[in-house]
Amino acid sequence: MALQIIESCVNCYACEPLCPSKAIYMSEKTGHFRINPKKCTECEGDFKDTQCASICPIEGAILDALGVPINPPGSLTGIPPERMAEAMAELQAH
Ligand code: SF4
Ligand code: SF4
């Protein structure tokens, strides 16, 4: 089982040094960090929490083995997704 980093990754480099399996790498193909599924152990045996998802500041950038965001929208900012959508709409209206 492995986690996945998707294109919303902002290349902040926070996760890469924390990975106990050295599974995180910069992909030249996609231009953002990715996880080698053959190396990712989901941190089992090393840490209780998946280290990359624990530090990643971008909601939705890391998915679990089922493709579900580990930090879904609102989980880090504390802003409910509906409220964020309203605020963005208000900003765009001006
Ligand atoms: S879940 Fe753990 S082993 Fe897998 S990429 Fe993230 S830090 Fe590395
Ligand atoms: S911590 Fe998140 S945003 Fe930063 S490089 Fe890793 S996946 Fe990308």
C-alpha cells in the first residue's frame, strides 16, 4: 500500500526529508514531488502517522491508497469548504 502526491503539491520540500523509506522524489515528468509506490510503506513500523501527510501544508495534495485525501479541504485551515467557496466567489466578484 502506498500514498500518492498529486499535482496540487507546491514543491515545498517539507515531506521529502521525513520519509523513512526514501520514497519521495521530484518527478521531472510532472514537475512536482511524487511517491514511489514500490518504496512507500505508509510509514508502517517507523511512525504511527504517515510523515508526509502529517507535515504537508496543502489540503488534498496527498491521497491514501484508496485515493482519498488524507487532509481534506478545511482540515488544516479550519475553514469549512462551503465558507471558503463563498469567500472565493465574493473575491472574484470584485
Ligand atoms: S507514507 Fe511514509 S513511507 Fe510513504 S511516502 Fe509518506 S513518509 Fe514515505
Ligand atoms: S509537503 Fe506537500 S506540498 Fe510540500 S512537497 Fe510534500 S507533498 Fe508537496
